Amino acid sequence: MKTKIATFVIMMLFWVTMSGMFDAFHLSLGVISCLLVAHFSHDLLFPTGEHSWWRDFLGLLCYFPYLVKEIVLANLQVAYIVLHPRMMELIDPQLVHFKTRLTRTVSRVTFAQSITLTPATITVSIDDNQFTVYSLTNSAAAGLPGEMEERVAAALEPRP
């Protein structure tokens, strides 16, 4: 019940801030909408179970600098390839298939989005624990799943 109330308060504050409508009609619609959202999706904002949202938040906070570093490095590598006079010799587009050890959905989605945010790689599909990733170069393909998967696991997966 506390999570529903907290979700309602957060949604209502967000709705009032974004809408800027303070008349009775719009406020009543906002209350009804926020009540429905809080009732049906309170567990999305405050998940229950062995993982707490604050642990996930702290894990992602620690993971974020690593991800930014990898994005910058991958950008520099792609810029080098694009500006190189023999660009066609440096690229080797391919699809890479691998299995991940990540068990939680949020971990898999974070990993997939991290791959896509990193230039020269795009997550094409996820089927259970099977990933298909497009890679522009051999070096990008060789790095999959690699350290990024380990970092996501450290940030979001349960500890043994």
C-alpha cells in the first residue's frame, strides 16, 4: 500500500509540474489518471523481491562513468575508421551471436542498450539469454560480451 501511495504522489507531482493546469477539471483528470497508474504499475517504480531499487540505482550510478568512457572510446575508433584512407579494409560488418549470463530482465535491457549506445555495435535481438549484435569491425565483435557484460552484472545482478 505504501508503494501505491508513493507512486501516486510522485506521478501527481510530475503531472502537475508538466501540465501546469490547476483548474478543477484538469486536476480531477490528473488524480484519476495518477490513481490508475499507481494501482497498475506501482511495482515498476518500487519493485519487490530480493533486489531493492536503491541497490540498482547505486549500481547504475557506478556503471555510468564506465559506459560514458566506452562510448567516447568507440566514437574515436569509428571516427578513425571513417577518416582513414583505406576505410573499406578496416571495416568487417558482421552479426555476432552469444549467450549472456545475465539473469534479470533489467540487466539484459541495460546491457543491450549499452551495446547500442556504443558506436560500431547495435543490438539486433534478444531471445531469452541469446543476443544478436551487429558489429562494424572485428575488434568490436571480439569485445562481445566482454567487460561490459561483467560491469552490468556487477551493477545489477544478485551477488552469489
